[in-house]
Amino acid sequence: MQFPDDLRYTSDHEWVRLDDDGLATIGVTDYAQSELGDIVFVEIEAVGTEVEAEGSFGSVEAVKTVSELFAPVAGTIEAINDGLEDAPESVNSDPYGEGWMVKLRPTDAASVEALMSAEEYTEMIGA
């Protein structure tokens, strides 16, 4: 399993990357996708939706279960990964690339830095 050092992580197994344009790209970690199994459907709130930190912004459906997605930080959804509609398995095959889920404009960009580092996340899951 891999956990890139340039990302921040949550205890709910989401990752965040603060991009140069000020948007926070969010997805689920390699650990989360492996625990879920084969992802068959991803549902995400609409662009323009405001979400609270730790509030639900959608869900993923795997063969065995449905799991909610929780926003690592508060903000407004600016973009969703439309590619997941036709290829939800991208979350399994490339969780940090093609499997990203949403781009959020954070209410407070500094809140991203308060999340776990790759090392802290790795320790939390016992990897």
C-alpha cells in the first residue's frame, strides 16, 4: 500500500491535496479502497454544494457494502470526477490519480495542514 507524502489524510480514510489553484482534491486512500473491495458505483453531491468538515459529500458502493464519504475540511464543491460514472473501478486501480472524487474550495486552506501526514496515517492504520 502506498501513501504519498504530499497528501494529508483523515481518520475516515480520505486523502487531500491542496492544489496550486487553491482547490483541495479529495479521494479515498489506497487502504480504504482495498478494504472496500471492488467499487461499482460512486455518488457525489452536486457542484456548488457546501459541506462541513467531516460532513458527508457522497458515497461509494462496493460489491459488499456502501460507505459514506466524509469531507476532510469545510468548503464548497467546485468539481466532481465525472469519469467515475463510467469507470468507478478507477478508485481501486488509481486512488490518488484517476480515482479522485471531488475538488473542494476550502473555507480555510490552513485546515488542510491540520490533517494527518502520511507517516501519521500509516501509524494509525498499523501498516
